[in-house]
Amino acid sequence: MSSTLALLDRDHLKSMTGGDTSLALEVIDIFREQTGLWMRLMDPKAEPKQWADAAHTLKGACLSLGALRLASYCELAEKAGRSETPPSVTAAAVLLGDVRDCLSATMEEVA
């Protein structure tokens, strides 16, 4: 995964919120609240469709927020979960672990 992608593109967030700082903070708070649900659904032992759907939803939220690196990890997880031959539970655990690690870094960035 390219570490050149921004954890948080603040210019994008500013553009999406019309430069309204309080709105940007509200968007970040909503994102923070929702990530717990999405991550619970990204269980490598669950059906791949479940965690692929959660990755897809999280990816959309990331793109709206400007969390580009996390969006790219989510895209990889989504594609893997939707492939005709989904990854093994072990491979899925590694892939979803990467999503979790990047989410943690992103949450530190928005703190």
C-alpha cells in the first residue's frame, strides 16, 4: 500500500464542509462513531460478503472525509471479499488487520 496517500486530506475535508470548522468537526465525530460498527462487521471469520460490504461502506465514508489511505485499504478488502475465490480466514485476518491499523492511524490524525 502506498504510504504516499494522505491519512487525512484536510483540504478535501475543508472543501466538503465549505470551510465550516464546526461542520468539519461534526463530520469527524460522526465518522468516529460509525467506525466501531463497521470494524465489528469486518470479522475475518464472518462471510466474506459481510466484511466486503462493511469495507465498501467505510470506503465511501473515507472518501467523503478525505481519508485516502484508509479508503485504499478498504478497497483492497472489498475486492478480496467479493472475488470468486475469497481469501482464507488467515489471509482475510491480515488484510482486515491492515484496515484496522490504518484506521487507528487515521483516528490519531483526526484527533
